Amino acid sequence: MKRVVVTGMGIISPIGNDKETFWNGLVNGVCGVDKITRFDTSDYAVKVAAQIKDFDAKKYYDKPAEIRHADLVMQYAVAASDEAMKDSGLNEDNMDSTRLGVYIGSGIGGMNTFMEEYRNLIEKGPNRVSPFFITKLISNMPTGVVSIRHHAQGPTLPVVTACATSTNTLGEAFHAIKHGYADAILAGGTESTINELSIAGFTSCKALSTSEDPNAASLPFDARRGGFVMGEGSAILVLEEYDHAMKRNAKIYAEVVGYGNTADAYHITAPHPDGIGAIRAIRLAMEETNETFAPEQIYFNAHGTGTHMNDLMETAAIKEVFGADATRLHISSTKSMTGHMLGATGAAEAMACILALQNDIVPPTIHLTEQDPECDLNYTPNTAVKTRLEYALSTSLGFGGHNGCIALKKMQ
């Protein structure tokens, strides 16, 4: 079996549009949540979201037409992949393109395009629907355009597992490289669904926080929590076979050592109340590492959405897996800062884990001022903590009962 390491990272997020800004935001507890500016929310119960700020597509595209022909979900993926590839140092001179893959997922795809072209259909007629409607809409297209852009001709696999999407892309890419099907894979997720229809739909299914205060909306593990805050963006990592990375003297951020992928088989939106799928996913990821974990040296990036059921279930799942040692873990939910980036969230949180390992710093769960008594673990409230870390675990739990967990190890 091959070893798999991370050699490049790129991100477009509500708290920063590059790796360094993202990490500084996490460490300093920057809140990416603010009033929605994309549309008039007067008739909406939900007023806030974690929008991308200061994104300029012209930095990544040479021609205006290329931007018009790409939904934001594609533009974010292109931007994050460019940073990740540059960061990795991979290029046509040191990488066989037939051994370079792309695993990028989106939970929803080109929702903004769907809305725009539906308006064209209703207001102007069928002949005014764009010929690029389908290619901007379908959820495999971020993988397709990134593959074309970086001439990646190896395994390509979009994944759609709702909120677990990019944890699954990372895990499946990890296994593909581990078993010899590729030497490197661009893996992650992308999402852009802060629009009228998406916000209305998630509001109707009682998933979103209706707090109008950006500092009291995304509240994982807090007794005041009332739902998650919609986020957006893209996070993409370069996963690479260890010997391949060493031969080209690449910098290595961390090693991917375990992956768990399970289903609750219970309900379309609610997690299993006993957390059976989450528990098995965490255990599978830990078992694959074949290593012994010291709980106080683990950073556990929780799914931590700020919904009542998720936070209770995830707390119980962690206790079931770690027993009495659960109180010794360093846990946090970075969604308190980024909001819920849906299909991109797993990769963004894996990146947070990797940077935590590198810097021996646990990012905080901000705005955690009234901790729910039933959520009684150490969620690193409000302030980052400096400590020695060796391992990180990141869980993602999606609608439909999808559960994913990635295990990461510090490179010595």
C-alpha cells in the first residue's frame, strides 16, 4: 500500500481567499457571517449568510467570455485549484498527466445558473435560454473544468453526498492513490448557493438560523443555537503518493492515514439519534491508521453545524468512540466562523486540521458563550489554543444519512 500526503492547498472561503488569510482568520476567530447582500431579504426569515468577499474572477480567467460561461461554483473551484497546484509545485515536467486525477464535489451544483436561466425562460422565452445552461449547471463540471485547466487525465470523480461531499472526495482520492491508481489527485469541494431559492428552501425545511445578528447566528454547541448559517466557497487539496512527492523534493503538509465512509440508512435529513453512522465512520478512519492515538494530541474538527440534533448526536458519538478520553480531545467547529460551506466544507475543515497540525494550534469555536449542558466536551471556546498536536480527525455528516471521517497525521 502506498502512503499518501498533502503537498498543496487552495481555498476561497468566507474568511479569506487564500490559505494564509484563511488560517489567520481561523486562529483569530474572524466571523465570516454577515447580512445577505446578494438579494433583498425583506420577505425572508433568514437574513444572514457567510458570503465570499472580494472575489475577482478576472484574476483566474483571461477572457470575459470564460467567466460568463462558468457558474460561481466553477469559478471558485478554478481559483482554489490554481492556488493548490501552484502551492504543490506540480507541473508538466514532474507529473505524468495520465497519473494526475481530479476529485471535486458539489452538493448542489450550479444553482445560480438554474435560477438565472429559469428567469430567462419565463421572461424571454425558450430561445433565450443560454447554450451554456447545462454545462454551467451540472455538478460534475467543476471537476471537468479543473481537469481541463490542469491537463489532468487520470482518475476523475465528482462526488455528491450533500454536506459530506468533500470529505468523501478526499477519502476516495486517498484510497485511489493508496491502491496505486494515481500518483496525485486534486481533491476537494465547491459550492455557491446563497440565492433566493436555496435560502427559501433550506429555511422551509427548518435548517437555517433565523438570527439577524451575525455574531449570534452560527452557534455550534451553544444553547442558543437555532440552525446552521449558509456558507459558500471552495477548498481543494493536492493529495500525492509519498515517494512521488519525495522524489521531487516537495514540501509535505501532512499525511492522510485513515478514512471512514458510512450511511445511517435512517432519514433524509435527520441524523440517526444514536449516531451509529458517525460512530462507525470515525472508528473506520482510526482503525485504518494502525496507530495508537493519545487523546490530548488529537484535534477533532467536528461537523458542528449549530443544529440542535447534530450537535447532540455528534457529542454522543465522540463519547461513544473515545469513552472517558473524550474530555481530553481538543474539539472545535470552524463553521462558527465560515458558516456551512455545504459541499466544500469537508475540504475546508480538512485544511483547518492540516494547518492546526503544522502550527500546533487548535482553532476556536467562536461565540460559544452559553454552552449547552448536554454538549459537555472541550470545544475550544472563543480563543485558539496552543498545544502539541500529532493527529487530526474531521467529520462531515450529510443529508441522506451520509457520514465521512478523515484522519490526518503530522509529518515529522
